[in-house]
Amino acid sequence: MSSNSVGVPLAWVNCGVKALNKADLVDVVAKEAGTTKKDAETVINIMMETIIKTVATGDKVTLVGFGTFEARQRKARTGRNPKTNEPIQIPAKRVAGFRVGKEFGEAVNKKR
């Protein structure tokens, strides 16, 4: 597998698409790992399910260099109904959050 200076597989950089959807990601992972698309999709699905289940229980998932997935608590607040401009109460809730890792942040901020 060939990589650039921040360890990103070149197939990801040179795949010619502006946004990767899940099917595109499966194709790239299968190609870079030298495996079938079915196996790559299985691994991606298990990874996503594991992250979702872990964060849903309140724990964090940290992938060093990539980032951290975590649940965050939003406080209750007063908002406005856009149609009537009436104040409404927005209840407190937990939301999924992602904090970018150092290598990921550097790769995004790198001058092209």
C-alpha cells in the first residue's frame, strides 16, 4: 500500500471523487487491503456498529491520529418557532460528537 507523508493511502487522494460515500470507501479499502469488497464492507460495518454502540453507552472511542467519538450533553434551552416567533423549550439531550486527531487535522490543513 502506498501512502503520502501523513499516511493517507494514495488511492484515497487520487480516487477522483469530491466526496466518498460508503460504497466508494468500500472500494478503496478493498483495493488498498487487497481483499474483496464484501470483506471490506463487513469490516467497515462492524467498525461503525462498534463505534455507535460504544458511544451510545457513554464511552469514548479514540483512534489515535484520526479522532475521538464521544457522546456530549446539550443543556435545555429556549428557542424560537421560526413561523410564529414564539419561544419554545428545547429539551436537554445527548448528541454524538467527534474531535479531530492531530494527524487528521494536519492533513486537512496541509497546503495543496
